[in-house]
Amino acid sequence: MEKTLSELIREYKDGGKRNFEKIAEKMNPLIEFYARKLYTWDREDARQEMLLALFLSLEKMKYCRNEGEMLSYLKTGIRRRYKDLMLKELHNKEETVYAEWTEVQDERDDFAISEFYMNLESALESFHGKERKIAERILFYGESDTEAAIQEAVSRQYCNRIRKKFVRKM
């Protein structure tokens, strides 16, 4: 006659460590269920993780009253290990996606900055003399139209017109 799960667990807790294989065989449907849910893992690795969760649950189990409590305890231990593994996997995926996104952003940013400077240079080449000085003051020194007009001894409207002309060329 085949022993029940509770008898196998009691014998295991009393020192019959060989009963682990029989317990794992009885718990196989639950182990396979959670191993299949770890679909991104290799099937055998996922199964080994669930067997490890079963082993740890058996080692931590302090009471062996009835079969329902034991089964519930083991099921909870396996389910919690599954959830921990899934959370770690999600966390790692988020870090990977974030790292890849920042790498893409950095590459795009470098290209965008290079393109911006090329456009800026070509727009400034079309200005000469006083117009160029005004455009540089507004662009590089962050001066307002009024400040640039005072420094270059021209009207504010002229500086405003130069700024708008520069923006159109960009």
C-alpha cells in the first residue's frame, strides 16, 4: 500500500531524508504547474527551482498535524518562491529596458546635438558684420534684444529682426 503525503512528510521530518523523492513525486503536478508558468526559463531550471522551494518548505515546516495543513503549507511555499522569481525577472527586465533606452537616447542625443551645431554654424555663416555680432550676442551670451541693441548701438527693432531672421534660417 502506498503511503499518504502526510505519512511521507512525517517520516521525512523524523530523519528519513530519502522520502523527499517520493514527496516530490506526489507534488509533481504542482511543481510542473509553476515550472511551466516560468516560461522564460529553461524547463529543467524552472523545475529545479520549484523542487528547491519544496525542499525549503519541508525543512521550515514545524508542525505536521493533518494532510490539508501540510499540503497548504507546501503549496504556499512553492507559490511564494514562484512569485519571488517572477518579481526578480520583471525587475531585471525593467532595468534592462531602461539601460537599453538610455543607450538609445544617448546615441540620439549625440546625433541631435551634432546636427544642431551644424545647422547653427551654417545659419551663422550667412550673417556678416554687425548682424553676426548681434546674432552671436543673442545666441551665445543670452542677451535680450534690448541689451544687444545697447551694446551694438542699434535699435531694438533691428535686433529683433536679426533674431527672427536667424531663427528662420535654422
